[in-house]
Amino acid sequence: MILSAKAIGKFLHSRIRFDRNEFSGAFGDIGTVLPLVVGIIMVTGIDGSRVFIMFGAMQMTTAVAYGIPIPVQPLKVAAMIVITQKISGNLLFGGGLAIGITMLVLSITGFIDFLGKAIPKSTIRGIQLGLGLQLMILAVTRYVPSGDLHGELLAALAFILMVSLLGNRIIPPAFALIILGAVYYVLFGGGKIIPESIGGPVSGHSMPTIDDIATGFLLFAIPQIPLSLGNSIYATSQLSHDYFSETKITPGKISLTYAFMNIVCPLFGGIPVCHGSGGMAGHHLFGARTGGSVFICGTIFVLFGIVFSNDFSIILHIFPRPVLGIILLFEGMNLACLVRDMSTDVGDMILALIVGAFTLSLPYGYLAGMSFGLFTHHVIYSKHIRIFRKASGA
């Protein structure tokens, strides 16, 4: 049955809205995304235009698929391995395929939904708390400090604007911060915003080999999957219910789009990607309520891939690190504060705090925190030892 243009339009209208608040929300997680994407391009030497265009295309696809602000982000563990160890592009593509195939197997076997039903909400809140604290620490240690007076003043002004405009539906905060960053760059950063030439994807793309996929599984999939299960799959599913209670976005559905993106992207020169509860919290914090913010974000990345393909450094200059740091700081605060709904039960709150501490401080902290939360909730509680609740007199 062929859908009419009217039916398609009605479907898209119910999922995607374009207004100033959706535009503001589109920049809600740019502080985590841009540095990682550009860093991967610079280290591997892969075609930056393809990376940006594919990244944008995945954002736009996700926007239509979900109709709420569930954005796409680079895989953080994979990105850090690439940047610190200077991994080749083909090995990165092989790792992306390995991650996508692994997640697809976990999805179609039903393991994702099975485990999702077993993980208690307090454990998810602990994972979100740990991630939020990580983002806040990253913001104040790596982004906000700029080493000069102009940068410090820029961060202070961005913070004031953020506090003043947070929740403002007329002048969304991200819109003001973007203008602030661009003006700062024109005045103090050299002023070059328009590139000297416009490029686009270079012809040809080297496909990963079987060896690349096998090595990529060991190098990328094994350390990345635990983080993805905790933050990209279960925490994002929980957050979608927190913000949009009428939606029924299961961990299984999120894992399928996760798998789809990581199987498709490497075939066309894109980097491994995921969904993320931090990115969703950022989009929502800055005003997004539909998939429009994610679609706008994707469109911007596609344009970046075409316009700035010959000089991606301009993009980072347009968004100064102190401004990105303030965005990142508030994104982390918003995510960490979700733990407050555990305050009605002392046991759940203590469990969430411990899981958050594991997530924040331990190697493979997401896996350690999720495992501890599962064990504590189902083993200790199921034996009716209720240690925490007895202490509270409940």
C-alpha cells in the first residue's frame, strides 16, 4: 500500500517540529560531539566530509524514527582509543561494524529487553548520576579553563546567560550562546568564518577487511559494549520515559537503531556512533520536545561536511571551548539531578549513589555499576534482607 503525500506529511508533522526552541535544543550536546568528531578525523586522516555527512544523516534518520530528541553521538570509548592510540581509519571502520553486528545479535535474540526488565530504576539513575558528574568534571577541567582573561570572561558571561535564559521559550539559551561564541571568535579569534573553498566527499572509500572487523571487535567492541548497554540503551530508554511518558521506546528498539547505524556508517565512511542519555538530556534542557532538534542538528552536520570539508578547524573556532564547557556543565548537571526521584526510598537512593560512584571512578565503571546494581537488587532484596529499607524504618 502506497502512502499518500498527505499521510507522510501528517506522520512527519507529528514527530518533527521546527521552531526556535527546537533550534536551541539542536546544540544541547555539541560540547561532547564536536571535539570527538573532529579529533577522530584529524588523528585517522579519514575523509572528514564523509564523516560529517554520515553523522548528520544518522541524526536525521533517528529524528524521524523516534519523533523525540534522541540524538546521535560518537562512541566515546572508541573515540578515546582512536585519539590516544592513533588507530587507522580502516580499523576504526572494522570496529564500527563489529560493534553493530554484536549489538544486532544481542537485539534479535531478545537479550537486550530481557536484561532491561531486570535492571532496577535505581541502577539506571546511578549510571546517569555517574555520567553527569563525568561531564561536569570534563567541563570544568578541560573546557572552561582557557588560559587567558578573554576566555575566562567568555565562560563567565556564558554561565550568566545560561542561568538567565534557562527555560526561556522566547530566547532559548543555546541560541544566545552560539551568537556569543561567534562574536567572540570574530573579535578575538582571527575572524575567519567562511572557508576559502567548498569541497565535499572525496571519491572512493576503503572498505574494512575481515581482519579489520576481527581486530576491531577485540579493540573496540569489548570495551565499548558495557558502556553502551548502560548509557546508550537502558539509560536512554529510561530518560525517554521520564521526559515523554506517553512513549513506549524499549531498550530493544534503541539497540536496533544503534546496530543499524554502526553497520551502515562504516560502509560509507562514517564513524561508530550511539545514542546517549546525556545528549538527550542536553537537547531537552535547551528546549527540544520533538525530533526537530535532532533533524536540525543532522542538517547542520551535513552542511558542515560540505562547506567546511577543507578546513574543519574553523568549526571548533566558531564554538569556543569555554562556551562548549558551559553547555557541557549544564548538560551534566541536568543528567545528574535525575537521581533526586530516588529520595523517597533510602535504599534506592543509597544504591543509586553507590552505582554512580562506581560509574564515575572505576575502570569499566558502567559495567561494574550495572553489575553491582543488579546483584544488590535481585540477590539481597530477593532474600528479603531489605538492609537499606530497615535502616530507614520503612
